[in-house]
Amino acid sequence: KVEEDDLNSVPVRSVEEIMLEKEDVSWLRNKKYYIVNDDATAEQIFNYLDNYNGAIAYDTETTGLRINCFGKIGSDYQKTLIKYNEEHPNEQIRSDRLVGIIFCVENDVSYYFPCFNRKFKNLYEDKDSPLRKQIITNTKARYTLGTDLKYPRGDMYNYVMNTPEDEWTPDVILMERVRNILETKHIVAHNGAYEWKVDWMYEIDTNLKDDTMIMHQIMYKFRSTTSNRGESSSLKYLAKVELGIDQWELDDFFPDFKEDDTGLTRAGGKGRKKKGSKIDFSYMDYEGTRVYAPTDGDVTYQLFMKYKTDMLQNHKEQKYIYEVEMVVACAVAYMEFYGHRLDEDKILNIREQTRAKIVNLESQIRQHINYSSEKELELFNKLNETLDKVKEAENANDNILVKELMTQVTQLSIDLKKEMDESKEHPLNLASPSQVAELFYKSKEEGGLGYKFSGEKPSVAKKEIKALVQEKNEDGTPK
């Protein structure tokens, strides 16, 4: 439960105040944006969407961006995090949570369904609500039968079957009510990988069919700039450029808004609030939420209608790669949700072995042009012998010997690199295009490789050496 002083400690600017400093708010005039926090009204909309077969623009609002397995409802991950935070009260780690969802199926009309807003009523908060009780009953029946669920015995099953009904949180009830919509309808999002992760906290495998961010990146990313970064694919940028909608930012509402990527929990409450803590969306007031949240769904829907039409009419050749990207987006979301498991010792060994191979290759080049000293050749041979021993130890799963040998590999790599860099008789910097060009094109009598060049000035630019790469020996092998 959030105390009153906690809420009052987070100042939120009013819509009227923000309007005074915005150049253009005319785009808001004809918008029909709604906060739906009445259970019966929400049920009417969800019933409609249950039978709707068109594209549904979808967005989520969360307390922050740390959406991962430690927030997965009913999971061992979640229990592990709760236990850790109880045992480490001064260094608690956070996992962010869902605040509300947005659905939009027509221009200029968008609905926000709150489930964790702190300053106004959320859906399914009333424990005596007949609809709340009905949804819980229906959900239990589905999990008991398991016939229409993709994961009937997963983490959500544990929550549904083992949590007393009066302890069910509004977010769980909301997501169970819209499970069928999210898993079977034509869902459109902007950066849908994020929405997929949010939904996976409830074991919902979102049927992400279209993503306006990916459409933009494939078709329009470099239409207005030649920089390597291209133009922004953010929703707010595209809303302005494509639709003339000057969307508001979170920091318009929160004057103390600051990004926080520490991963620590936000300290709330009187006397405990950390300076610079990130203010999350759940502190937004009613009117601010009504202006801010539904816009994301509306803009996503309008961009989808514009971009998908253009793709089908004018960019059919890009449709295949787009469909591949849509599949990859969900795969990436899954990996981000659970994280990448890494063997730290193996990673360190691979790094040192890669470093050794680079030094080894540089020495091979020097040997090819007779630049190597006797000491360099001695170190080169020792390094290769040790690398071979590492392979043998790895194949034998002798981790202790691998560790000992890798210490030798690291030192030999350092010594070999130093010997090459300090060569006074035959210095060679392979990172210098002018030195490499001199090496390529000087005659063999002068210590070079004697390659021919066709340009005015010797160069190792890609276009200049392309012909060299294609040259063959007499037997047809690459020269």
C-alpha cells in the first residue's frame, strides 16, 4: 500500500500547465481518448475485441524498462528476487511491472486500461465486483481443463491454482481477461519486442503480426539523412514527422524526471526517496494519463495503416525480410527476457585466445616478407605450441590445466607483440594504410611483395585491392 506522503512526494505537472508551453496542441482537439477503469465498460470493449478480426494497435505502460524473468508471475525467478530483496534491504534489485495497457482499432479513438496506477482507480480493484469474480472463475476453469491454453501447467498455473481469490492483483485479472485477444488477434505494436516481454510475464505469447518500428527501419530509415545512424525510429519522432502529432514526454509531467539504469529499487516514502530516482508512469495523475497513454495506441494504429499500405503497394520486395524480422523480434525478446547465460571463465579464455590469434597472424605476415627476428620466431613457435596444448586440455575437460596454460598464452602474446612492435630493423604497422601500401607495391628486391597497382597512387582501399583478391595461381587457386 502506498502512503499519502509517498504520492505527494512525486510532483506531477498538470495538463493545463504543460499546454501553456507547447507550441501546438491542436492535434488533441478531435481526439477521443479514454481511461477505462469501470469493470463493466471494459467488459463491453473486450467482448467487442474478442469478435474483432481487424488489426489491433497495442501498447503497454510500465513502471520502467526492466522487464525480465524476475517479474514473471508465479515463477521461481520472482520468488528468488523477493527472497534476495528481503535479505538485502539496503541493496534491493528491482524488476519493473505493468501499469496499464492500450488498445486502438480506429483513428483518433484510443482506450487505456489501468491496473497499477497509484493516483486513481484501476480495473478489478473492487473485490466484490461480479465481473472480477467471474473472470477469476473462468480463468480457473481454463487452467483446470487446460484445453485452450498454450502453457496449461506453467508459472501462471501455479499462481492461478495456489493464490487466494482476494489476493489476485488487478494486473493478473486484466491480462487473463485479454489473453485470447493478445494470443489470437492481429496485434500491431511499435517496438513490439518490448510488449512481448511485458506479456510474457503473464505467460502470454503475444501474436505480434506487425511492428511499425521495424517497418520504418526497413523502408524509411535513411530517407532523410546519409548518416550511419539514419533517422530516429522512435514513436514520438514518427508521430511528429508522419502525423503532425507533437506527443508529450514523461519529463513534461515530472519536473524531477531522470533516467535510472542502476537496477536498484526506487526508494519511496518520506525521508527515503533517493535524489535522481526515476519517476515511473504509475505516479501519473488521471488527466495526464488520459493525454499521454492512449496517444501511443492511436499513433501506432495510424502509422500501421500508412506504412503497411505503402509496403504492399510500393515495397513488395521488402515484405519477405520484414516477415523474417517479425519472427526475429520475438526471438530476441525471449532472449532479453531470460538473459544470456555465459560461462565467465570460457569468455575470458576466448578473449585471450582471440588476442593470441591476432598477434599470431601479424607474425605470419612478417614471416612471409622475411621481417621476423630469431627471437620473434622463437616466441611465435612457443605460442602455437601452447595454444595446441590448450585445445588438448579443453578436449579433456581439464579446466585446471587450461587455466595454467592460458596464463602462459597471455604472457607469450604480450612478449611476441612487444618484440614485433620494438623491431628497429623491420618495423611494420599493419594499421597504417600507407605502410601496408608500401609493403604491397614495393618490388621484392626492395623488401616488398611486388603487387601491381592500376591507380595513380598506391592504395590499399577496398576498391583498389579488389582485383588483387580475384587473382589466381596457374592451378586456379586464389593467389
